[in-house]
Amino acid sequence: MNSKKIGIVGLGLIGGSLGLDLYQKGHYIVGISRSQETCDRAMERKVCHQASPDFKLLNDVDLIFLCTPIGSIVPTLETISSELSPSTIVTDVASVKGEIVQKCSEIWPNFIGGHPMAGTAFVGIEAAQYNLFKNAPYVLTPIENTPSQSLECLKKIIAQLGSIPYITNPEEHDCAVAWISHLPVIVGATLLESIDSKAPSNILELAQKLASTGFKDTTRVGGGNPELGLMMAQYNREAILDSLIKYQQVLQEITDLIRQQKWNALEDILRKSQASRPYFLKD
Ligand code: NAP
């Protein structure tokens, strides 16, 4: 595909990682950060060719990725929209889509919601890394009026990241990610919170020394960026509440089985969960 001029607003983990890959694919990248220091570092790291806190840099780009925190996506688009050419395609990367897609499409008809399903526990420009999105799902949520040529263009760009594109609507996206992304963030946080900090210090120190791969796997998302977890809960509240209620039911069922020493029934549940994991995760 022809190289494009691409704008990235918010040069953190996701924005910075998009910039690293798309720069390397031959696109011309312009970055926007609120701080000049981040702009300088982004150019030094080859995240973008040009970077500035000034939104005017976006006035002739083909495509913009909005990569700010969830709560800042709509206000950011409101601020920049007067600087943009009508042909500019705007997409975002926020982990929640319903309200954001609705509001952004009203502000900018050439808007397509997006969500790369990849991340780490770190934030900011230094956390940006190459190939973060490779082999990871990348969800796009066009709506009825989304221009089809804009969708095709965006699909080609995300294919260059090595991502696997999925097209769905914002509501279905939010229900599905509540189960596989947002609930695990809350549950991961509760695992960390459930460690009894009043336990004898020698036992706490032993637990700290013994914590290894199992603890790492089960708490990674719960120990990540607190601002992201908070905004997932605020912006996908209904779907998270539904999944938390279901989670509490299952937890109560398991608690009762252990209290009543119903080991066969507990084994049935654990066998069922062992069998269901490969349905969601291939390796
Ligand atoms: P991040 O590393 O903190 O980056 C966000 C960047 O946005 C910051 O570096 C900051 O850059 C800028 N920013 C912060 N507050 C802002 C505000 N009020 N207004 C304008 N810009 C602001 O976070 P991230 O993990 O990249 O997350 C960014 C987006 O990616 C979020 O919408 C999140 O839902 C989505 N996402 C995250 C993950 C993940 O696992 N982390 C995965 C998929 C999608 P400056 O200070 O330089 O302006």
C-alpha cells in the first residue's frame, strides 16, 4: 500500500508502539504529546518523524490514531476536529467502544472505533515497543454510516502491524471484552488485595520470595495501570457488573463445595474449566 501520513495523539504505550511499527513500515508519522520532552524522546526513539504539543501538525494527515486515556478520547477529538481536513480518517484505540464510538462519530463522520487487544503493565513513551500488536486481535467497530473506503484503508494499515482484524459492533465488543479483559483486570486486582497484609511478617516475606510464574500469570493485568482499570469500570459499567455478578455466583458455589468437602463436584468444575480454556486461548 502507498505510504500515508499518520497522526498519533498520545505518545504512551499504545500510541508509541503504533508509531514504532508504522514508522518502520515507511509511513510518515506525526505525534502529539502534551509535553515537549515526550515529543523529543518520541522522535529520538523513531516513534515519529515530527512531534509537537501543537495540534496544527495534524492538518494534512490521512489517518489519526487517538491513543489517549479512555476519558480523554472524545474531548481530544472535539479539540482537534477544527484542525482536520474532511478526508482524514480518525480511529481510536480505547478499550471500551459503546459511548466513544457514538460520540466520536457525531463529531467526525469519518471515524472508526478500534481496539488492539495487546498491552503490558507499563505506561508512557519508554514503554513503547516494536511488534506489540503482532498476531494479536485488532477489533474495528464500524457503524452503519462508516465510509467503506475508510474501513478498507484502516484494515490495510492494521494488517501491516501483523494484527488479526475483527469486525464487530461497539455493543458486542463491550460485552465480550467485559468477560475476557475487564473482569480479569478486576479479579487480578482482588487477588493482590486478598493477600492478608496483617499476616506474620515471616510468612509474608516467604510468600514474596516464592511468588513465581503462576502468580505472575494470574495477576499481570490486575497489577497494571490503575487509571486504565478505573476507566474500563466507568465506561463499561453495565457489562462489568453483569460479569462480576456471574463471577461471584461461581465463587460462592466453589466456596460452598470446599466448605462442605464436596470434592467430586469441585473436581467437575475444575475439569470443566480446564476444558474451556483452549476454547478461548489457542496456546
Ligand atoms: P499511556 O501509556 O498512559 O499513554 C496514554 C498517553 O496519553 C500518555 O502518555 C499521555 O501522553 C496522554 N494523555 C494522558 N492523559 C491525557 C489527557 N488527559 N489528555 C490528553 N492526553 C493525555 O496509556 P496506554 O496504555 O497507551 O493507553 C492509551 C489508550 O490505549 C487507552 O485509551 C487504553 O484504553 C488503550 N489500550 C490500552 C491497552 C493496555 O493494555 N495498556 C491495550 C489496548 C488499548 P502525554 O502526557 O505525552 O500527553
